[in-house]
Amino acid sequence: MLPDIGATELLVIAVVALIVVGPKDLPMLLRRLGQFMAKLRGMAAEFRASFDEMARQSELDELR
């Protein structure tokens, strides 16, 4: 699902982020990015759980 990112690409992204954001604000930016990713994962898990529940309900309806 995710593109293959090698060590060189990660290093370039890190250097650009350090230059653009600055060393003082970089930890805060990374923390906010982590919180956003956690919310996104939680929303995806909730969506998956509701989708699975709907599938179970339809299977129960078919059995009746």
C-alpha cells in the first residue's frame, strides 16, 4: 500500500524538514504528526469494525 522509501529518501526528507521547519519546532511538528496518525488509525479501525459488524448482520439475516 505504501510506496517503498529507502534510507536515502528518508534522509533527504529529514534534511528538508529540518531546513524548512527548523530544529526548534521539529519535535513539536513530529509529535503533532504522530497524534494525527494515531487519530487516523483509530478512525480506520472504527470504520473496519463497523464494516465487519454490518457483514455479520447481513450473514445473520441470510441465515434467517
